[in-house]
Amino acid sequence: GCMIFLWFCYPHRVLKGFMYRSGKVETVPGFWEKHFGTATLLGVQMQFLGVAAYGVCGALQVCIGYESNAVIPFSTGIANVLIGVFGGRIMWIFCQGCYPEAMMGAIPGRKLEEWLTTSRRLKRWLGEKKAAEWARTSPNNQQAGAIVMFVALVLTFVAALPAQVSEIRGWDWPTTKALTHLVSNLGNALCGYYFYHFSYTNDMLAPAIHGYWQQEGLQGRGHPMGPTFNKAAGKEQLAAGVAAALGARDAVAWEEVAGQEGTMWQWTDDCYAAVMTEVEVAVPPFALRFLLQPVEVKQADPTVESVEVLETLSEDAQIMRIKRKEQPPLPASVEVFVTVAEERADKLVVAEWAVSGYPVEEAKVMKVQPFQLFEMTPTADGTG
């Protein structure tokens, strides 16, 4: 389970690691695919089974110790049962938060708040006012699990420290077993701390988003648009940029979307995902162009916080900066791109692609590198 998490924690894999079929579908029908169908779910389910094994083995140790009147197996068994019960519960809460719908949800569950607001006995004991105050400040499910995990792992480290130090003390070279136990328990305690920290800062995806996406260049394979993508843009590069954008459409192997055959296609690889659709609208191409480029139109998007024109390259080309609102679990985002309109003999093209040279200075803001291509061809009767 840990190896799976380690592999999919790399930035260019993490977003696909918690989506069914790498984000191609939102839900899946089968039991196994629903509960083991993403890398995140597979990893956490294996970890849950690993922790639950402590409870099963501990129960066997208790039975053996009880039958043979042996103190050590009995006490060790009790400890393992507690690890299995409480650790299993923590992993179960963690597992519930790893389903795609939960990870894309805005607010984690709040079982403790629900209990504080519905328990009549607790309200009588604490009083209505105190119970309401505790409910308002109570941790959510993820935070509660993180607190218990952090405390348990720290206590495990502290409790085992005297025995481990006694094996390591002195000038003799410590045994491999002693070093392994010390490093393992210290690593578990640090893991508990970071899980606790992430649960309160709501930054579970921060290692993949903050910093990495603020870099000027994407990691991994190149964009289908080629070297023009996410580079400095000037007036002299516009024609080559539009040609590269049109070439990007033909450079990938599109797959038809189930149920949308003939009208919608998709493509994904390790670093990128794209959707292409074909529609017919009763609006002339020249009029449709003015519905795509103006600042006012982009500002009308409810997810947009602000739109700013950074530079006007020509009558048909501008460099824009759009800041989008927070959309949990993703933070607020900024995209800087050039938008270009070009008339051709048989169609009108509006292309938008990311440009560099405009760093994101806000804290905890994701830099998005967009690419959009609109090809508008008149219908046979010229009405759309």
C-alpha cells in the first residue's frame, strides 16, 4: 500500500491516481472496481487490511497467552488488538475520504459535530450552549482521525524509546534491529504529524499543486503544441502559435466518448488530458468570435474572480490573466495565456495557450497552463 502511494504521489500522476480509469469516468458499476478501482483506493485498502491484521493476530496471541498462562503473549496480544481496532478505525476514516467523490467534495464528514448536536444526554451533561460551541469547533472526520493517529504514533515512539536507547547506548555499534525500530517509529511519528498538519490546512494535494504548478515549465513529456506552448509570446510569434495549435489537434490519438459518438472525443497521457467536441450553433462565425474573446464574457463565468488584460499585441491578440475562485479540493488558480483570432479562407480560428514571463506571486495559488482551440466553419446555408 505504501509503495502504491509513493508511486502515485509524484505530481504528474497524483490527480489521475484518485480518479476512476484515470479520470475518464466519474462512477463505475462493479464492486471491485468501485472499492479498488483507483490507485489511492487500492493503496489505502491494502493498508487497512495490514492494520486490521494486527487485531486478528492480537486476538490469537491473547487466546494463546490465556491458555498457557503466559504474560508476554497475553499483554502483546492486547496491545495488537488495540492497534488493530483503533488503527483500523483510523484507516477506515482515511479510506472513506479516498473515494473520488469524497476527494472532490468540498467538505469532509463531521460525525463528531453530528453527535454533539443530536445527543440529548451530552447536551444535559454539557449544557446546550457548551455543546453547541463544541460542535462548532469540533474537528471533521479527517481531522479527528489525524489527531488519534498522531497521538498514537507519538506514544508508540515514546513508549518504545527507552528499550531502543538501551540497545543503542554506549560506544558499541548498535544492532540493525535497534536502528530499524528507532527509524521506523520515528518515521511513523513524522507521518502522523504531517497527516495531522495536512488535515487542518486542507492541503492534502498541496505537494502536487503548490510550487510544482507555479513553475514556468511543465515537467514530463512535451505538450502536443510543441515548443511554442508556455513560452514568451510576442507579435511575431502569433502566426506560428496558431499553426502549432492547429497542429496539436492532429498530433494526438483521439478516442470517442461513450454515448457521444461522432460529437465528442477525448485524449489523455501521463501529463495531459484533452476533450474535443463538435457542435452546430445558429450564430455566424464572426459574431461567435466576439462571444469568446472579450474580457466581459470571461468575467461572466461564475468560477472567475478577476480578468486582466496584461498586454495588447494586436487588434486580434491579447495576453490575459484570469484568477479563478477556490474549488475544493483544488485551491484558487491563476492562468496567463495569449488569445488570438485569425481569419482563414475556410474558417475562423480562435486559439488560446499558456505563456510564460508572468510569475504567480500569491501564496497557495495554483498556476494553470490552459490550451483552447475554437475552429468556426460556416454552415452550408451561411446562417451558423
